[in-house]
Amino acid sequence: MASEHPRLFVTLWPDDAVRADLRAYRNHWQWPRAAAAMHADKLHLTLHFLGSQPRALVPALEAALNVPFTPFDLSLGTPDVWRHGSAVLEPLATPPELLALHAALGGALLSVGITPETRPFRPHVTMARHAAGAVAPQKNTHIFWPVDGFALVESAPDHGGYTILRTYPY
């Protein structure tokens, strides 16, 4: 049975080719024993994490997220392990269109009563959790991601899977 308060997020969802590149890059890291590498079908770039929201709000949220969107190119290639142990891959540079999309979505969230996170937006794809001490591949990487849309996604707490609720504009 579906939760009455699903955990939601708005994300850039990679196509199969980008997902394959991300998976291949993830597989070249040296992981400590405790690391939990992200399953390939979960690799994404979160724009806004919404947490648990009333399911009754989802139709209004889906409508509000239909913001103007300009496709852009994203180049991923900066690996890092953050101090809380997440191994990530960040953009080589943050496109202004990505920042504009993040801001527009923040306004859309406010319009339906959801307050966006106040932490600065730091775009990244999480490669693994519990990865303190991980070593990124020594060779430079450049994963080219032509972004032509984004998605509203539900995270299922019981099996850890993700369900795409709606895509824009894909």
C-alpha cells in the first residue's frame, strides 16, 4: 500500500547512456569495506529534497513544478568525499541554466507551501554513502550529460526503490 506521506524529491534523472557512464565511473573507485555504492538505477542529481509530504499534495505539486525550462549541458568530472562520508561526483562548472532551474523550482515549492532547504545548492551525483577513505579514480573523467528535463520522484522506504511520478518536459 502506498504511503500517505511519501518521501519526494525533484531531480535530474539521467538517460541510459549517462547512467552507464556514471556506473562505469563508480566502478573505478576504490571503496572502503563499509562503503555502500549507489545502485546504478538510483544515480541522479537532486535539485530539491522535499522529505515526507501528504500524498494529497502531489497533484498540486506536479502542476506547480511545470516551470519554464531551458535544456543545458552538464559536465561532471570533479570527485570528492564529503566530511560526512558521501562520495560524490560534482560538475566541472555549474551551468547558469541549472542554477535558474533550481531557483524556479524553489519558487514553485513555495507556491504549494513547501519550504525549500536553506543550505546552499551544491549539485552532485552521490556515488556511495559511508565512503570515508574512498579513493577516486586517478584518471580525469568528463561525463557529458545533455539535460533536457527533470523529474518528481518518490522514494519507497520499504524497498528503497525510486518511482518517477512525473517528468518535465522529457
